[in-house]
Amino acid sequence: MIIGLVGLGFETRNLKNSKFSTLVFFLFLSLLFDLFWVLGNLIDWGETTPLEGKKTNNIRKFSTFVSLLVLFLKVSHF
């Protein structure tokens, strides 16, 4: 959605074309951050700490799965 709105801004000439390289840089930076975050959470996928509990463990697994899906969508749209 954000990329679509920024693209609309470029098409309607409300954003300068010189800002496009900054946008691509931050998109790549967010891709790297997401990649490391997902890899860090996949390392302890099956482990449950005593303080975490089953419910929190399921929430962590769900958020990791959604983050993996978002990462896949980012890579497929590059």
C-alpha cells in the first residue's frame, strides 16, 4: 500500500524523482531487517521457554509466519 501511494505521488508529480533512490534504499534496508528478524525467530521455532507458555509461543509462531509472508511478498515484488 505504501509503495502504491508513493508511486501515485510520483505519477501526479507531487514527489520529486530524486527522492526515489532514497525510497529504494529504505525498502532494501527494511528487507534486510525483516530477513534477519525472521531468521532469528526461526532458529528457536520449536523451543518454548518456561516464562513464555503455550499461548505466547503460538502468538510468536503466528507473528513469525506473517513476517515470513511479508518478506516473501517484498522479495516477489522486487
